[in-house]
Amino acid sequence: MLKLDRLVNVLGGYGARLVCAPSSRDVPLRSVVVHDPTDPAPATGDVFLAVGVESAAEAVRLGKAARAAAVLVRDEAGGAAAREGLAAGLAVLLVDPAVSWSQLLGVVYGLVLEGRETEAGRGPTDLFAFADTLAGELGYPVTVEDQSSRVLAYSGSQQTADPVRLETILGRRVPEEMRGLLERKGVFSHLAASDEPLFVKPSPEHGLRGRMVAAVRAGRELLGSIWVECERPLTGRQRDRLADGARAVALHLLRSRVSADLERQVESDLVIQLMEGTADAHALISRLGLPGGQFRVIALQAHVGAERHAAVLTAFERATTGFGWSRPGRSALFGNTLYTVLPCGNDAAPALDWVRAMVSALPRGVTVPAGVGGPAGPAELPASRQEADESLALRAASPGGPVVYDESWDRILLQRLRTAASSGRAPARGPVAELTKHDAEHGTRYVETLRAWLEAQGDLAAVAARLGVHPNTVRYRLRKMAGITTLELDRPEKRLAMIIALAVQQE
């Protein structure tokens, strides 16, 4: 638990100095509150930051109204700060004007969280710790839920819990039947519109003893709610503490959201470095918490109709949700494509399972084309990323499941050759080009005949059957073709070059 002495010592390094401490420096500090002149119902807390307050007397008065033990005020307040603090029985710290309030709030809030660990040993930034603390202060069980009635945290002992609370905790969300009842009672409408705590009357036939609920809100955005199991409405100090608790949870959820966003950004940057190639590939794999061995890059897009961004953002959030150890891969969002580096050897099954899990996690109606690159070590991930991109391009061109490079390398090779040809790298002259020109000018079918002959490896009967002509017609066409250009069909390298030229030409 954070003590005033610890707060004073740490803030001393940020230019804050203690000018009075009427009781002692052993005062425990559990919560933080910031002055907000627009709030008609000021919050309460142990540490009061008098943001925007220039008078020491006013800062101390506001701190006393907030039931604070310590007040932080700008140094401009002068010598009156100590006198006012002593009179009110509050510790007063003067803050250097060069230190921003935003920086100071981050330090103070972090210190208070670090000092608020429960007897159960739960971490200070854990919402369960907050639920335990609030339940201890109110004397009733507490549950914290998100805006979809999913359980985020709950206080300890369940010995006195009613059936609804037990079922909610076990199922990790409010049962649908109970959600319907609460909706009919107007509870969710109240949470959407008001910050005032609401008492939900007991409903014994539904196993509900009674609840006091308060909205958890950031600005106008409803983030969730706090539920207190109690048989009668909370009043006075308990009601105020619940309202303060809702504000504290809102700050916690916002911090968690920012932290998650920062973690996603760091992860995304490292994955992009791996896919672009780096000499520190093995070190980056270690930083990402991935095991050694072989990996595959998965390239995935998601869209609804012509919308190419919203669905892939949802996919990225889904791919990066959860602790590192609970996710098999690491992901990055680049443009409108989600890339995931997945531990996966010669068997592509884990990659296909990952894609299927992603598809099932997205809303219905979302189209999810995906490509899977070949197996690669850390230093070879750029090649696997290119293969994933090319596999994705094949999948986008035709409906079906994910395209795996191992099964489609031949189509990808031909696509690369077509790309090279379109950039002017294919010969403009040669047997295929000359026969193509002759067909266009005279209506002959020599290119078709050459392709059939090469694919049938010179089997005249097979060529004739494919073209629907007599074998003698095939022989005749070959003689005429030899008069137009030099074929040299007896030379393997010439046959290979013509096969490639025909593949590049074919759309």
C-alpha cells in the first residue's frame, strides 16, 4: 500500500515539495482524483490534484471536499499553502510549474496502483484487485462488466452470492434470460443515459437478490458497469464510493486500451521488420516471444462488399487480442492486409486452422481471402511473405479457401513470369511471337497446336484427340510451322523456353 512518505520521496524527483503534513507521513493512499470544474458532483480520493486552481486556500478547500489526505497544487500558491493545509488537516505538496499536470498524473496514478495489491496477491493493475478493494469498502460483492455484459472482474468470496451472480461468474457473462429481464426493467437504458447509480429491486423468482449498478463511462462512451449485490439501495458514503469506483474503472479501462494499442504497435513494428528482412531476425523472434524453428507468413484480407478497411481492422484486433502466450502467432497490419507470422513447419495444417478460426471469429458476410507462404526460418521470412502475397493474389482472383504456396507454386511461378513479361522482359521475337502473329493475320491455329504438342510431349495421337483433328493434320501443321519459324523441337532447352513463353502469354 502506498504511503504519503513514498509519494513525497518520488515526487521530489519531479520538482514537488512537501510544505505540511499535519498528521504523519505514514498516511495510506489508495485513490487519485483530479479537479474538474465542470463536474457538478466532485469525485473523492486520497490524492487530490488541484489542476487549474491558483489559490492555495481554494485548492485545500476542494481537497477537503474530496476527502483527500494530500493535495498537490502549483508552486505559485506560495507560503499560504502550508498555513491552509495545517488548518484543514491535509498534507500539501507544491508542484514545480515546469512539470505538466499530465506527467504528474501519470506518475501519481502509477504509484497508487503499484501500492494497491490485495491480500490474495493479485497484481495492482488487475481489475480483480480493484473489485476486492471496493467490495471490502462497501461490504458487498462487486462485479465489473463491459458494455456487452461480459465479466471483466469480480470480488473474492462467493459464499453469500445469489444464483444469478454465480451463473454470471461461471459463464463469464450475464445469462441471456437475466439480460432480458434487466432490459425490461430499463437498466440498460439508464446506464446509456445517466451516471447516477441505480438500484435494481430484488427478483426472487429469477434468483436475483438486488443490485446497485453504476455506469463506467469515458466522456460520452459507455465502457461498462459496476454491479454491487445488495438488498437495499446504497446511500451516503457507500453511494459516493460506488460513483468514485466507476470513475476509477473508467480510467483503468482507458489505460488498458492505450496499453493494448501500444503493445499492438510494438508487435506490428517487429513483425514488419521480420518480413522486410533484418540481420537481427533471431533476436526479433525472441522479443516477440515466439519459439525457434520454422514459420509461415499468412496474408489475409477481410471486407464486406466494397468496404476494404473496417473488417480488416476487426481482424487485426482479433488476431492481437490476448496475452502473447495465448496466441500462436504475431501479427501486423500493413495497408489493407493482415500479416501473421505463425510457428509452422512443412505441414500447413496449423496455418489453415488459424485462418478458419479467424473466419469464424468475424461477423457473417465478411469475405476473407487468405494466402499462406511456404515454411521459412527467421531470416527467410521475407520470402515467405512474398509467397503469401502471391498466394493471396491467386485466392482473390478465384473463389475458394486459402491458397497455400506449397500446393500452388507452379501457378505462382507462371504469375511471376507473366509479371516479368508485362514489364517488357519477355522476348518480343521468337517462335511463339512469330506464330502468334501468323495466327492473327491468317486465322491459323498454330499456337494452339504447338501448346498441345508440348503438353502431350510429342504424342501425335494425344495432340490430335485434344485438338479434334486427324494425326496427319497435326503433322501437316508442324511442317507449315517449321516453314514460318525455327522450332527445333528436338532440343530440350528450346522446348522448355517455348513452354515458358506460352505460359506467360496465356491469360
